[in-house]
Amino acid sequence: MTLNFDSIKQNRITILSSNDNSSILMIFRNFIGLNFKGEQYIRYIQNIVFAVMGFKSGRIEYWRNDKLISVGTIPNLNQ
């Protein structure tokens, strides 16, 4: 298995990174609402993404080996 270096960036700053080939992509998908929906997603964003991990609403980027792979948005839940 080839090791890749994955990261999630916000405002050009790497917030999370790993070379385990799976966790960062899964977390990115959680952040943009592909793995959670509805009330479960809202609670995840409020209680984990904002409160524990320190992310803010807005654009996030998924990078692999210094190449931008995907862009998503963490929603502003105050609207």
C-alpha cells in the first residue's frame, strides 16, 4: 500500500493531517454533510467541528500529497 499524505485546510492553514489513507477523507466527508444528514449533522457540526476541533463555517479543502482534491463548505448554522 502506498502511503499518501492527506490534509484538511481552512484559510490556507492545515488543520488536520494523516498518512493513514482513510481518516482525513472520511472526516472531510463528515464536515461537508455527505456522511451525516439533518439533526445529526447539525449536532456534529456544533458539538464536534466547532466546539472541539475549532473549525469555523466556510470553505474547507481536502488535499492529498500537496494536490487539491476537493473543496467543500462547513455551513454557517447561525443563519
